[in-house]
Amino acid sequence: MHVAVLGASGKGGSEIAKELVARGHTVLGLARKPEAIPAEAGITAKACDAHDVDALAEAITGVDAVISALHFDVTAEMLLGAVKKAGVNRLLVMGGAASLKGADGVRLYDSPNFPEEIKPMVIGGIHFLDALREEKEVDWTFFSPAMVIFVGPRMGPDSFRLGTEELVVESNGESKISYADYAIAMVDELEAHNHSRSRFTIGY
């Protein structure tokens, strides 16, 4: 496939772009600082500000799918508008963990233990998922990472577990995943298409 990766200069986007080309896909990497996008065969880097819906739509026209690893100051309405204008039907989004539920069934964001100072930084991801759930045209997937996502080794698909609405937690109570392993599962989803118009998650 020919895939546009938005935010391809970031920790998540760059790993996703590298995983895509390692599997034989071609990547259009978009970022405000394209010089920070991985310089690898199969990745074409291009400058684009995703806040400009018209410019983004023009940039992604002709791709088979869009994977967004953008911060949520780019809203679902902006991104969906660009995808629709470009005529691209497949959208995969690197989400957040705050909208997941704990073992008690309570959304992490609503848990009494959730730090108040973090709430303003994560509420955008919750609003984004809510907006996607109202979307009837674009085939979307929202992929929430574990509670902690970090720069670390690529352990491979046997190292992690997938879930849907509940946070994936290890026996020691930790919830974590490396960007590299997150990228494996994101590209798996692109290829297998198991979570159409739904959310899923990951953790060790």
C-alpha cells in the first residue's frame, strides 16, 4: 500500500513509517519539519501543517490509507475533513490511553487516581475518539497505547497482547509498550483490518 503517515517526524510516527517500509509498503511522511522524518528507502518526506485542512487534503490525495500520529490539537473534525476531501477512506489514529477502562470498569480519565494536572493534555484524545464514534463515512480505527509508551527495543509480536476497551496490564501492575512494538501492531492492523470503526489497545 501507499500510506501517508502524519507526524512522521515524531517518536510514534517515525517508528510506524519504518515498520511500513520494512514490510514493503511505501510511505508519504508528512510533518512540519520534514528533515526529521527517517531518511529511508521507501519514505518520501514532505512538509505539511495538518492544521491546514486544504493543504493536508492535497498532500494525501492518492494514498491508500492515512495513519495519524499527530497531537490532538489537530481535531477529528480537521482530519476527517481532509481525508474526505482527498477521497481516502481508511484512517488509523495513534490514540491515547486515558479513554480506556481499568479493571473496575471505570474510565481511566474518571478514576480518582488519575492526575489532575495531566487531564488538560489528554482530553483532546477523548474528544477525538468520541467524534470518530459518530463518523459514518470514513473507515476509521483508533489505536490506544498502553499507559506508558517509551523508546525501547522492538521485541516483536510475541511480546505484547491486544485488547479493546480495557487497559492491558502486566502481572506486576505496569502498563507499557515500546514505540517500536506499537508500530508492529499498527501496521498489522493496516494489513489485517481487524478493528474497522472501533478502538483497540496494546500492552506487554
